[in-house]
Amino acid sequence: EVLTYAKAISLPVNNNHPIVRGLDYYTRTVFEVTTTALGAQNAVAAGGRYDDLVTTMGGPTTPAIGFAAGFERLVLLLEEDRFLLKQHHTIYVACAGQNRLKEGLIVAEEMRACGWCVEFHAQGGALKNQLKKADRLGAAMALILGDQEVDTGTVIVKDMVSGQQESVPRAGLVDRIRCMRGTL
């Protein structure tokens, strides 16, 4: 499932079966995030699933994930211009229906590629609750994807300030957002 989502957003993944990271308590997915921008010190974060750890310590069954990240390495990466966000407005991507999360993730990544700050709640949930969260975050706009939008190749764009919304073709989404919010 992790690989399916990574492929959907064109995230390069090297499926490395012999990777070793504390295998005494990790289960299923183990990962390491690397970069070519830091020379030999290429590991930025690493971790994995440890669904059985709490049970082993006498607690209830608790699905979990953990990771560690190198703060200094993250700072070095963030200092590079290509990692700085161009704007501070937030776009919130909301998905109506659990089966639309993959499409929502793809749209979120497309918006991030434009340098915009994007919030995407990967667990989905009720659309009303997602829009409340977008409002609490101060999002400039919400992009809404449901079955009808995915089937017709559109996205509902809701201006969170005015409350106005419209259906926009996916192919013209970036241009329409720029028009709605100036230089967002």
C-alpha cells in the first residue's frame, strides 16, 4: 500500500529488502529517507512500523510508526531555495470518500510542486469535518475531490474567505488558483 501511494505521486522509492533498522521490534515497513544534496551524510530520516511493540510491553494492540530525523540535516536542506515555500497561504485538499485519498494525495503533491503550502488529511473522514479543519487552519482555499469530480476530471475549488466555490477542470487547476488568489 505504501508503494502504491509513493508511485501515485512519482516519489522515487528504492525497495531495499536487506535494509536493517532495529528489526527486533519493527514490523512490515521499514524506511530510510535519503538525499543527494548532502554528500556522504545522505540519511535524513529513518524508521518503520512497530505494531507489536506496545503489546510486547504488556499493553493493548496498538498500530504504530516511529522515526528519527537529523535536525541539522533538515536545516541544511531547508536552506536550499528549492525547499523554501514561495507562499504562506494554505491550500487544504479534502476528499469525499475513503476511496478518493489517492487522487487527493496526487492533487496535494501537484500543488506542493508549485511551492504552495498544502494540508492533506490522509485519513479522510466526513467532508464537513475536513472543511472545518481547513477553516481552523486559516486555509485560503479548499480543493474538494469526490467520486463525481474524479469521474469527470474536475476539482471543486472553494474560496474559504468568500465561501464561493466552483468546479474546475484538473488540467487548468493551477492557473485557476493563481487567478483566484492573485499570486498565491
